[in-house]
Amino acid sequence: MVNLKSKLKQAQKQRGALLVMNLVIIALCLVLFLGTIHMFRQLNDAFSRPAKTNWMENNVHNENYAYLVVNYHEDMVYGGLLSGTKKECYGVARYFEAASMYKAFLQTGDTERAAREKEKMDAAYEEMGDWNIATDSIRKKLGLE
């Protein structure tokens, strides 16, 4: 009789341990599943979305032109459509990029390439629209005054 009671207690303990282990396995599977979903969303965002217009406007306002250039090139790789404010913000990005190269070529004494970059700056200025007020800030930031 004592042997039967001890076996019953042992079986109940095993059932309890099995239940706890099953709950832990289920929780780990849920965490893995949710983590996989999160990873795929991040990958989708990283490889398929163009930069948002309000981010670009904030970059212009905060004079973060280098990041604007990065957004421009990423959008061009992923086939981003340029229109309206986005096109003007990317005009700022192209102006900053050309102005940076213009300064670099001036410093190295390569006036021919500097002249080509100056032409790119002028073309980008035309695309900047209302954001052409950023040219003073860019020139000041790059020391082109």
C-alpha cells in the first residue's frame, strides 16, 4: 500500500513537471515565432521602403544633409518616385553632394572637375524649389563662403 502511494505521488510530480515543461516550450515557441515576424518586418522595411517625406524635411531643417544624401541614394536604388516635396528635398541632397565634391576638387586643385560639380550644384539648385534657402547653410557648413 505504501508502495502504491509513493508511486502515485511520483506520477503526480512527473505530471506537474511535464506540464511546466510544456508551458515553457510553448512560451519559447511563441517568442521565436514573434521574433521571426519582427525580423521579417524589419527586413521588409530596410529593403523596400523609400524614405518618408517628413524624415527628409526634418533632415533639411536640422541641417543633416549627409543623411539626406543617403536617403536619396537608397531611394534611387529601390526605385523611389520623386515628386513634390520629396523631389525638392532630394534637390537639397544633390546640392550638398555636389558642393562637397566641389570643395574637395578645389582643395586638390582639380579645377576641371570642380567646374563640373559647380554645374551640378546649379542644376540641383533649380530642383530645390522652396528649399533653396538651405544653400546658405550648406555653403556655410562646407566653408564655401
